[in-house]
Amino acid sequence: MPADAAPVDPLEAPAIVRRATVGESRSSNSLGPGLLKKARGRVGWMALVQLTLAGVLGFGASLVFHQAGFIDLQSLVRQLIAMSLQCAVAGAIWWVARTPRYSDSLVLNLGLAMEVMVCLGGAFVMHMGAYEEHNSIAVMTWTAPMIIFFPLVIPSPPRRVLLVSTIAACTEPLVVFSMWATLPIVPNIEHFLTSMLSPFGAIALAYYASKVLWGLNLEVSRARRLGSYQLEEPLGHGGMGEVWRASHHMLARPAALKFIHPQMLADDPVKAQAVLQRFEQEAQATASLRSPHTIQIYDFGLADDGSFFYVMELLAGLDLHTLVKKFGPQEPARVVYLLLQVCHSLEEAHRAGLIHRDIKPANLFVCRYGTDDDFVKVLDFGLVKEVRPGDNQLLTMHGVVVGTPSFLAPELALGEDKVDGRADLYALGCVAYWLLTGQLVFDGDTPMKQMVQHVKDPPPRPSLLSEHPIPERLEEIIMACLEKEPVDRPESAYALARQLEDCAFARPWTSERAHAWWERHRPSAN
């Protein structure tokens, strides 16, 4: 996603590490997108409830009362007309709230308009019911409770709540005076004072409640800001931290923001902080990677709570773990199609001296990317380790293990110092195994047992477990990736890609087949 050209753009100059403070933002009197989305959903649900009450209960009760002789035909017609209008307005608000092209602010304003409608309809129905029963107005209606209830459910600025609450309170005298002017109602001063004063007394409570809740919502919204980014909603969490959907306050493109908490890396706070600082340094190098199959990093830094964060492009699709879980083992031609793209990303990283160390299905994301289908992105490159030129030592700390036991190369499981890109190729062989069979290479009961198996046990051939026939050449390549000794594996991601390209299939996986698959299974992903 290219950014607009500018002399200095922090999103295009990720080598500049900025320390961001949670809560740092421009002054704002509006809620963040996440809270607005929740408020929008509440408006839709309230409109649906109103539609149900007026359409089902209201119509039904009016007809039953008419059949029982409690209301005459003229009153029945008036009530049915009033309820029909309520149903039409509530249905329209519900439809607008569910339609993405309408803005959140419009939906919230319609929610306030619904408050006036509910108060007007409630006052009319209850006063007419009282008139039909004892020729007078009702002592109490829904107006006052609704005036207090709406600001608690739909957050709005206090001044707007004050205005709308006043208009809603005025529906009470409007209905009463209209009835006195057109119907022979017996005057009742007590009923009149109670029904008139209670809605206006509710205005003060509604205003105070909205002032408190609006302030709290603004604090939540500001607390969800990290530097120039607004945290909108959580997307997931794992062993290393959590991921949020985020947006930049000046740019339209969405992003994914990942936190890595210090306590996730080491029990010793000093050691954990040192690791985070190294992640920060390594992210500078990682952000320079330009392979289209490497996740783009827009920004990174340290939050005020000590968490390392990095901002990356937001993708629409699914990871390879979910792909197999949802759609089953994949045919060999497609597996090769996906692996070649991973090799493209890894080759550039390895040439730059960066080892991923956590290649696994959950970190390989397949998506629709522009006009391309089945496009693979390698994730979590913010957790790479850098190899220093000359001494082949990992820029890491002794005793800190980053990786997943099910996909951990033997040399990483043993904690060896000399590790190169062939550790990633071992993990990629495990990924290929998963894609073809839907099973792990080793499935020990505990992480420790799995690591021991990776170090000692020979892996079973995938052809014994796959529901698809696996070409002999492809199986040989996968078994070579799973060799215990790095020297026996393909020497580089480039060499592995060349070997995979030699695999012949009666029906290759093409871009046309990929497009057809996505149209059939994930047409909304884009």
C-alpha cells in the first residue's frame, strides 16, 4: 500500500524509531472507531426491539383489546396508524444501521431521533389507553424512563443529549394538549402535574448520566490510541502478545498493530527489556525487506508500558493453519504454489542475515492481494534474529527461546549458537507436511517431547498419511528439509525453490485455479 509522497513520512521511513505514549493523541471530542461501531450496533438492536414491540405486541394487543370490547373501532384505527408509523421508522433505522455505506454519526443521530419517536408513540398509546379506560390521561408514561435510558445505551455528547431529551420531554404535553383539544377528557390536576413534570425532571438525570458516560468513553477511546494510531478492535492474541486492528489518524489505510509484552519473553524484567530493545533494533533491518511476500512493517517502537509494538499491513484472508483446519489437506500442486512464495520471502531475509525462527502455518497468511489470489505473506518478521557477519552468532540472549516446538529445527531445540537460514527451511518442511497431511511431523504430548522427537526421531513419510497422492520428487524434497543436520538440507531458500519448480503435476495449480477457489470459498475477502 503506497503512501502519499512527502519529504518526511514516518510510515515510509521505518528506520526512525519513535517512542510512543499510550494515550498520546490530538484533542478530540469524538469516540474512536471501535466504540462508534459498538454504539452503532446498539442503535440497530434497539430499532429491532422497537420494531418487534410495535409490530408484534402492539398490533396484537390492540386487536385483542378491540375484540374484547375495551376499545372501539375508531381508537383501534388510531393505534394501528401510530404503530405502523413506529414500525416504519424503526425498520428504516435498523436497515440504515446495518448498511455500511452510511456513516456512524448518521446512525447515532438516528438513534437519538428514535428516542423522540419512542417517547411520542409511548405517550400517545398510554394516554389514549387511559382515556379509553377512565376518560382521563395516564398518571405516568414511558417518556421519563426512555429519556434516562437512551443516553445510557447510545453514547452522545451531553449538549446533544440535553437538546434531544428536551424535545422528547415536550412530546408529553404535545400529546396531552392535543387530546384535551379534541376529546372530552375529564380534567385531573394530579395526573396532569405528574405526567408533565416527570419527563422534564428526567432531563437533568439524562444530562448528568451522559456527561459521566461520555467522559468515560472518551477516556477509553484516548487510552486506545498509540501515537498516531487508533486501536479499533482486537484481532487475536497469542503467546507473544496481542494484535489489534488500527488506523492512522491522517491516513485512510487500515493496519494491524501487534504488541509484544516484556513478561512474555522472560521472567527477569531486566532481561525482558534487553530482548525488547534488540527486537527494536532488528525491526529496523526487517522493515527494509522488500519482497512482496513479506509482511510490510509501517512503524514500530516502545509503548510507555514497556511493550514493543510494530504496525503492519492489514490483510484479508486466512493463515495456513486455518486453511487446513477448515478445508482439509491441500493437493500437492497447491502446496508447491504456496511454498514457492514463502521461499521468495525467506531468500531475501536470509541474504540480509535475518533468520525468522518461527516459520509455522499460523505465521503464513494466504490472501487476496490486489488482483492476485492465493498470495502468501510471511508474518511476524518483527521477531527475527540477526546473524552478525563473520562470527555466525545469533543476536539473541542465552536462555530465551523464540519458536514453536512443533516446527522447531533440531539445532534450535538444542540451543546451539550457530544457526543459519536452514533452520527456517526445516520449519518450512514441517509446514509442507502439515499442508499435505493435516498432521504434525511429530505430535508428542508435551512441547518438550516434541522437541526431543525433532532432535532424535526420523519423521514418517508424508505419503503414508496424505489423502492426496504425493509425487515422489516432492516427498524427497520435504524429507530433505526435515534432515536433522543442516548440511543435509537444501543450502538456501533459493535452492529449495528451484527444486520445487522441478516438481511436475498432471494438473498444476495456476492463477486461474486459485481465482476460482477464492471465488468459491472466500468471495468477500479482498
